[in-house]
Amino acid sequence: MSATLDKAGLGAGIVHLGLGAFARAHLIPATEAAMAASGECHWGVLGVSLRHADVRDALAPQGFDYTLALRDADAQGKPRECRETLHSLLGVLVAPENPQAVLEAIAAPATRIVSLTVTEKGYHHDPASGALKHDDPAIAHDLAHPAAPRTTLGFLVHGLARRRARGLGPVTLLSCDNLPSNGATLRGLVLAFAGAVDAALAEWIGSACRFPNGMVDRIVPKNDDLAVVTAESFFDWAVEDDFAAGRPDWTVYGARFVAQAEPFEKLKLRMVNGSHSAIAYLGVLAGWPTVDRAIAEPALRRFAEALMREEIEPTLATVDGLAGVDLAAYRARLIERFANPALAHRTAQIAMDGSQKIPQRWLGTLRDRLAAGASIDHLALALAAWLQFLGGVDEAGRGFAIDDPLAAELQALHARAAGAPTESARIATLLGYAPVFGTLGRERGVIDAVSRQAVRLRRDGVCATLETME
């Protein structure tokens, strides 16, 4: 930390909901660098853990400082790391213990930005349509209990209601989650919730607050030591410069302020997240525990490269805003990032919450390929792998848990589909699950392509299937 930046003199200008490892490896170091460079000390971060006290309890004894360990490999492939201590996290609130404190933090006069990393499932929306789940029990609870919300949307809307009632200015609500048009998605959900509370409140939020879209990119594996956050050295952040009450100059850490984030979101979701999920489901089934272990398999590496080159990149080549991006170079760099031996990024971690991730990561690409009358063989194999993954058993017969907010429904569907008379009928049953696939799962071309790959995957296994991919 710069000698001019004294923690005792920092003020909390950012309230961050969902204080997991990603925020502590991305938003917070970028914010700290911005404060150190500018001398503006009012952008300290007050974190909010929405479920558990573990991060608070781990960091409180050390004044909420923590270590960021950036890991990569040297020219000989030997893992190495660079560590730094970060100081701009000023405290951690635990929402279930004290929801009033979280609401008051959002309503505090000094708060200018409320940022979020709550994962896809934290938005309580239908993954296929993006609409708010009004019948979600947690949403219903928060509408009925404004003083004790439990969800991200409940805290945001009821906290903003307090700001408005006190005559305070608007804030920026900044999503840092992997969602298409994440700011616009968040805005729609907040306004839908607020509209059910008070139409005037919804109008004020919609006209005064800001919801910039953004793309975030840094691989951050789970780490058992909560006082140390592990990440790759690579960092990218493209965010629309649309803020209600100012913002730090995150460019000093490598961020980019852009007029439209959508092209960068699409690039990242389809190339990085899309291929990451494909590697994860195939890796879990084959028993490859980490991404670097999986990508070391020549057949899987060829598959990942072909998935990007032949099926994803053609859908990006004509996207406005990406004309200057060298997609081949982007792909090559991405394969290097996946092969990083110092991260040990577990395939099971990436495989979590597939019902929430797949609509964002694969289905847009799939629709574009179908519209162009183009091949979807690699995407179909990825989908077949996820559907097989729902069985909860890998190729060696080892069981694993399905960590997904729709796990019970998906596993019941998987069991029911197992009784179908043909493979095509089985796949049609699974792809007919509208909360994930919408109407896309009823497309005959999708059913046939996934069925062909599912037969091969179940009959021959991951390795043999990958070896014979054209």
C-alpha cells in the first residue's frame, strides 16, 4: 500500500454484497490501487456476507486485512506466486445476524456504490427468461418483511427505500457477476421488486440510480484459507462509465471504461465461461480434478480449441465493438490460462450451479449457430456432458453431489428420463426443462445433435469420445 494511504483515514464509499473470493481478488485490489494513485480515501469497501460469518470471523482478528496471492508459472512451467497485503476492506457485516446494519450501510450518506458478486443464483430470476421469480419463497419473504430481508434484491430495494425516505442521493448498483447485460438485468429485477413495494420508489430508482453493465475476468479458485485469496495474475474489467455519484479510477489496475460493455460481455461469457464449463463437466465425468489436469489431456485440449475456433468464434466475428479483437490470439491466451499449474482450479467448483450458468454461457452461441445453419457438435457434446453429470456418478462409479439451486428438480428429471424408450426420447425429456432451456430444448436439431453425442459419451466414455471428435 502507498505510504499516503492510511487505513485509519479511509471512509467506506462502496458497500459490496457477496464478499467471496472473487470480489477480494478483483474489485478490492482495483479499488485499493485507485485510492493509492489518486489519494481519494473515501472509496473504502464495507463487505457484506449474505449467508455465513466465516469470512468475517477469519479477517476480524487482523483488522480485515488479507493476502492476495497471484499465481502463475515461470518459463520452465514451475509454479510461482506473488503476495501482497490489501487494506481497503474496512469491515464485514453478516446479513443473517444483523440485516438492519446492512440496510443502514446501503442507506448511509457516504455510500456511493453498492456492488455485487452474488453468482447467477443470487438474482432470483428465471435463467431462461431473466424474469424475477415472484413466487420464490425468499422473494415473497422479503416483500413481506422490509426490515429483515434475506435476498440481494430485498436488501437493495429496502435499503434504497431508506435513502429515498431520508432525502439522500442515488447510488450506482454495480453487478460484477457473469450475466449477459448484468447491469441491465439487475436493473430490471430491482425495478420489478421495487414495483411490488412502491411504484414511486421504483420510479425514483429507475430515474436516479445507475446500473452500468460490465465484464469481469480473473480466474479465482476456491481457497480453504479465508485469509488468503488465490488468483491468476491476469486481470480484465470492462465497465460502462455510467455512475450516479462518482467512482474510483480503476484503470490504474487495468480496468477499462467503455461506452458499451455488451461486446466484451459476450466475448467473455462465450469464450472464457463457455469453454470453462465444457471442460468442467467433461473433466468431472472423466475424473480429472482440476482444469490444468484436464487441459493437459491432448484430446480435451483439441476439443476446447475446436469448440472456440469452430463454433464460438464465428458468432463473435461480426459483433460490433469486437472488430479489433484478435480472436485466435485470445483463444491461445485462454488455453494458456487454463493450463496454469499454479491455480489448481477444481472442475467441480466450475461445475456448480449449471442450471444458472448454461443459459448465459452456451445457449446464445447455440441459437446463433442454429440460425446460421451451422454445426453444433462441440456444443452438443458439452450439453450431453452436463446431462450425464446430473446423474451424480463419474465414469469410475464414484458419486458426487450436484451443487445447484435446482438440484432436486434436475435429479428427479434425470431419473424420470432414464425410463424413456430411446436415447432421443431421454434427451428430449431432459432438454424440455424450460427453466434452463426455454423453447430451445424443443428444437429437433438440438435434440438430435445432443442425442448423438450422449450415445457416444455413455457408450465410449469421455476420452474415447474426445479422441474421435472431428
